[in-house]
Amino acid sequence: MPESFPAMRVTLMSRRVEFGRVDHRRRGMRVSCAAALLIGLLGCATGRAAHLAQGFRIGEVRQHSAIVWTRITRTAKRNQNGIREPKKRAPRQNRFVPSTINVNDRQGMVPGMVGQVRVLYHAADGQSEHQRTPWATVGRDGDFIHQFRLHGLKPATLYELTVEARDTADAPVSARHRGSLTTPAEKNRWQDVSFGVVTGQSYWDLDHPDGFEIYPAMRKRHLSFLVPTGDTVYLDSESPRARTVELARYHWTRMYSLPRLVEFHRHVPGYWEKDDHDCWCDDCWPTKSARWMNPLTFAQGAAVFREQVPIGARTFRTIRWGRGLQIWLVEGRDFRSSNRAPDGPQKTIWGTKQRDWLLRSIRASDADFRVLISPTPIVGPDRSSKADNHSNRAFAYEGNLFRNWTKRNHLKNFYVCCGDRHWQYMSIDPRTGLREFSCGPASDRHAGGSPPRDRAVQPFHRVRGGFLTVSVTKANGLPTIAFRHHTVRGDVVHTYRAVASRH
């Protein structure tokens, strides 16, 4: 399909035979016998079979529920030898010129395919009943994706999952991928937890053809979950610029068809956040004008994000992992004021509703450790030229309001992790004592741009790639948290450890 045709507007045939995404819980399977027969005949004629080249990803794991994301593909592997532009950065043209390259001919593309998928799952205790979802039919309107909501799970339990795909109801299973997840414990039960934080996944700065070096390194850490803090893909600043829905989807497919990412996410659940580059364009907000992104809109970019990651109804949320840990994930784009607006009480990144919820829920938590994970810095410091986060002058009012609130409420055992910055650090706000840990970019190639180090504020500062892990365990019977900065290959280069004190 030529890239000049936004994919959200494309249907396979007339609206009388709908091959779009079907919500089987409310409508049942609406694909008619005639449509199913036609799909089967087309499959036989072309020799195609349903594949799962992107495996599946698990998200939003709670004590009793989880989301499983998967996409039916026409091939078992990505187009590794496809066309790739000679330069990383796309030209910033104000006039939209459709590409002459078919998106399926691009490197990393995996074409989708009409078909059916389901999930089989059971607790790995050898006694629990095996469960399965109904078959769900996927189509072009939803980019051949389905997100399954699993319910009725048990807390603090290891589950084994299998995702299966087939062409039609009468066809045999043609693809099968297996994985696992562990659910969080209830708030009154102790559970050792370890999670990772990442950002800055620039496809053009890959450090291995199968995916980033950080993924096998993180896999060795036996993480309970991962938080991609945003800039998971770069829609605007990497060629080809995603100026259509089809190209925006391509950026996500290109990233999440990499073998190392496919393998990792079958076993490590995620809680995805979005930032500017994986939503629309650099430093964006909903009412921004960005002619170089036309005809793609902010709303379309944000909708593609929700389509391409396993996420629930809200992009800001809090999750409890047993007695020891509660995390908060915030939304930094949907409610944001213009970066250019005068600073003051009305200027906001979070919006009043989210900010009130955040303050209220943090104070109400009785977890041993509370960790806010933000797509952008809250402490920083950042470069003076930036105007995009709570650590700089553009949003100083809301930044000071939050930092001072943590001091005024005597918050103990409360920390911030952030993405967005292309370097690693631990910063201590000199006025409030709030500690912030920046995870750094996904590869060394993507590192750079840091302001000079202020040793009084940043005991640790490293302009390289890698990832951050956070572990909550008991040491000598005392709840203990450890923040570790890792190189891209997993070596620990910095550790901060603290024992829980009373709130």
C-alpha cells in the first residue's frame, strides 16, 4: 500500500464485508461464513499462513488481570534486507510529499494479515485449570492487532501463556509463541520485586542488528517488569518521518519485530509511557502546529501509540507490587500546556486532574517504597535551552510546586525515575532532597547532550547508554531498595541503596 494513503482509512473490501477489528466480548464473531470462506480461498490461492513475527507483549499486569498484545503477520520474519534511507534524520519539509517506496519494501517491515488469534494460559503450579480466550478476528482497520484482557488471575503467581494464530475458523493453528508472567502480590504480602527503566530507543542508533544490547542484559536480571518511559520510537526525527498513520505504524513494527525485543517481551511484562517522539514530534503538546508532520496529527499519533502497546483505559496509573513497592506512571503529553505559554499557576504538564490524583494517591500509600516514574525529568538539571520538563524554567511553577510538596509532606522512601535524557545520573534536589535517577538511552550511540556536571547536585553522572534497575528486597529483615545504573551490556556502574524508614 503506498504511503500516501493513511492506513486508518483503508478497508479491505466494501463495508458490507468488514474485516476490521472485532470486539468479541460485545459483538461476537461478525465475520460471515461467506467472508471466512473468501479469506480461506485467498489464503489457499496465495499459499499464505498466519504468522506471529512480533510474538506477543504483556502489559498492565495487576493482581488479577493483564493485557496480552499480539499481531498477525504474513511472514514469520521481518524484512531485514529492505530499503533504508541513507541518512538518520528526515528533511524538515513543510510540504507533504508522499513517498514512492512501498512500506512493505522497507527494512524491518512485517506486513499484517487477516486471521484469528487466541491466548491459552494457566498458573504454573501443575494443578490449576487451563484457560483460553475465544478466538478473535483481526483486520486491516486495527493493523491486524488484538489486545486480550485476561481476568481472574491469582496474585503473586507465575503464569504460562501461549498465543496461537490461524487463518480462519476451519484452518489449523499455523503459529504458536509461548511466554510467561508473574502477577503482583496483594498489598499486605511481601514480594521481592525487581524492575527496569529504559528510554531513547533510536532505531538508527541500534548497537546490534537483532536489537539493542540492553535486552539480553536485562533478561539476565530476571526482572518482574519493565517501564519504557517514552521515546520508544522516533516518529519525527528518524527517516522515514511518520507523516501518515501507515508510517507511524511502520516505526512501531520496525522496532518491535527485532528478535531481541520479541524474545524479551514474551517473558517480561511492561508498563508503557509515551513521550514526545513516540507520540508525534519533538517537545509536542496537543495544540501545537507542526507542518513538517502533516498530514499526521497529534491525536492520530497518540492513538497509534495506544494501538501499538498493551495499555489500558488510562495512561496515568498506579500499581502496587506487594507490601514493599508502589509505582506511579504519569502522562506528560495529553494534558500539557504550550511550552511557549508564560509560566504560572495555569501552566501545566500533568493537568489539574492528574496532578490532584498524583498527590492524593502518593500520600495515601502505605508501601515501604514509593517510586514515581516520569517520561521527563522533575529534578534534572537539564540544558538551559530546553523548555520541555519540570526541571527547567518553562515549567518551573509546577516543578517547584511538586518538589516543595514532597518536602512539606515529609515524604520518606519516595523517589523519582525518569527517561528522556540521553545520559545517566542520580540527582539530589538541593532545596528538597528529592532524588531522581535517569536511566540513560538504550545505546551508547544515542548518548550525548548533557549540561556540565554539578557535583553538589549529581553524585553520579555518566554520558553513556544503558538502563536502570530498581530492586526491592529484604536485607537482614529490613525492606531495602537499590537503584543500579547499568552499561548497555549490563555491568553495574553505580548503586544507591536505602533501608525503609517510617513514612
